[in-house]
Amino acid sequence: MRKEYRIAKGWEIFIWICFPVFMILFFYLGIMPYLEEKVNVTLAVFLTLIALGLEFLMVLGLIDTRKNKLIIEKESITSIGVFKTKTLAIKNVKGFKVDRNYLWYFSENENEKKIKVSRYVGGFDELLSWSEQHFNDLDLEEFKNDEQEILENREFGMTAKESEHNLLKAKKTTKIINIISWIVALSTWFYPRYYQIQIILCAVLPIIGLIIFKNSKGLIRLDEKPNSPYPNIHSTLIIPSLTLLIRALTDFEILDYSGLWIPVSSLIMVIGFLIMNDSYVHYNFKKGHTYLTVFGVLILAGSYGYGLLITTNAAFEDAEPIVYDVGILNKRISSGKSTSYYFELEKWGPHNKIDEVSVSKNIYNSKEVGDKAVVCFNTGLYKIPYYFVIQ
């Protein structure tokens, strides 16, 4: 018995057509800054390095498309890649797992590396069916073990029936609040008409999520682990926090950051402590993924803290702004995944240097170089000065 699996023909054709096109675009990205009349050396070097990295990834992708294959034989499974060839003896395969992108084979020997197979290989369904016939489904085993653990855990209920009831209740609760979080976040992204209310909701939802998490005694999890019976509060913590960060970055220009770092750092420490200091979750710092978890928690806390302070600093300030008519020295458009519009403004008020400011498309189209832009300046609720262009 010998069977080879390679990337599906349709995907192979798509890659060989599209990747060279992407390589041309990345090449242009690398040389684009040098075509400007006034070359920004820092930006040029940064984009060149990014372009070279992307070109390298495209080349690896093409080589991988050509070389990568999985070989199933009577006594072994072999994966041939760009840099490595891995082989597992059939008798040593502990089982398999399937996620959104890959099929994984695991060895009984924990020191032996696992083999992964892309879902985009030709005959993937046939391969998955063969795996189900010959090996244990580790995802299913873990799900059943976790579910049994929930039913037997007296923290979740005095009886198995009560634990099951509490599990269903927790799933319903997390589903509702996660959906609410998505609705609030999307409306705040795309339709921030009720700005103050939307900012309050984005600020409150992660706190509610943390309270629910803490009161669940370990039944509700923070992460979004696939094929897990444990309900999670993942979306409620992350999506509103990112929304606050996006609104802070796009809505306001900060004049002085000095009053920001201490409160943001304090919020990061408090939120990080509340998440990590949990008697029902034990972190093993001998494993690399624990440090990734800590890093993710810090990023989440930083996004929430920065977004919360900047948006509330402006949204809930009662003082009238000081208005300046400022000359426009230059204007430009930055195009990429999204299009941004900028004015280069002369010195004004407390802003004693020439600088660029982001503006809306309508404002950009309504003004020409030499016109006056109307800049609103505020000291901020927390004394974090900010400004924005209104016309």
C-alpha cells in the first residue's frame, strides 16, 4: 500500500498564478518610497525590509507547493516539506486531530514531532475517512473527558444533573453576551452616532465578562479552544477592547502623551492581575504557550486601557474646544488595505511643529493646499490634550 497526497490541483494553479503577481506588488512596495521627490529614509528602509520578507515567503510558498506531499504506506506516514521530512510509524500513532486548517497526527512518544496535513490537499476527505478508521479521534476523546470532568466536578453542581444544568446555563449566558458584544462593537465601528453610549457599552462589557468569568468557578473559560465543552467569554473581552482602541486611534490626535502612560500601565497591571490570578486556572510556565497567553493578556489589557482612556478623555469632556484656523502646507492619500487622508499643517497654538493629521475623505476633498483647516483643541477630561480637524 502506498498513497501520495499533494495540494489540490485547483489550489496549485491558483498559487502559481497569484503568488508571482503578489511578488511584483511586493517589489513595487519595496521601491515605492524611493520614487517620491522627498524620500523618508526610515519609512523606505522599513518598507523595503517588509517587502523582502514577503518576497521570501512567496518563494517559500511556491517551493512548498511543488515539493510538499504526504505519503501513506503500510507501516508509516511520511510528510515531506521544504526543510524537513517527518515519519511516524503507524503502530506509534496515538491518534489524530482536525482543526480549521490542518489534520494532525500525534505519536505515542511525546518527544516525537507531530505531522500536519493541510486541508487543501487533494483527496482530503478520503484521507480523513482513512484516519477515522485506523486511529483514535483525540478531539472527541478530549471533549468527552472534559465533559465528564465537568459533570463530576462538585464545584459546578452537587450532582451530575445539576452540573449539566449549570453548563447549559453558562453556555446560554456566554452566547448572549458574546453576541451583544459583537453587535455593540460593529455599531461602534461603522455607525458611531451615539458615541458616548457606545463607548460606555464597550467599556462595560469586558468588565461584565470578567465578572461572569470569575463567578463561574472555572466553568467558563477566557480562551476559544476548539472542540471544548467549556463555554468561553473570548469575544466579550477582546472585541469591545479592540473597538475602543480603533476609535481612539482614528478619532483623536494626541498632543502630549506624558499624562497617559501611568494610568495605562496601571490598568494593564490591574486587568492582567484579575485575569491571571485565578485559582481555577493553573499556568505552567515551563511551557511556551503559557508565555504566549501572558503576552496576549498584556496586549488585551493595553488595548482596553489605552482605548478607554483616550475615548473617555474626549467624549466626556464638558469644556468647549479652542478653535484654530491653520494653513494646509500639503495633502496626501495613503492607500493599502484601507485608504487614509492626511493634511500637513503649519504650526498652531500649543502645537509648535509642522505635522501631519488624519482627516476624513470629505474634509480632504473640500480643501486644497493653501486653504485653512479648522482645528479643535481640548485639554481633555484627564488632562491628556488632543485635537482633531472638523473642516
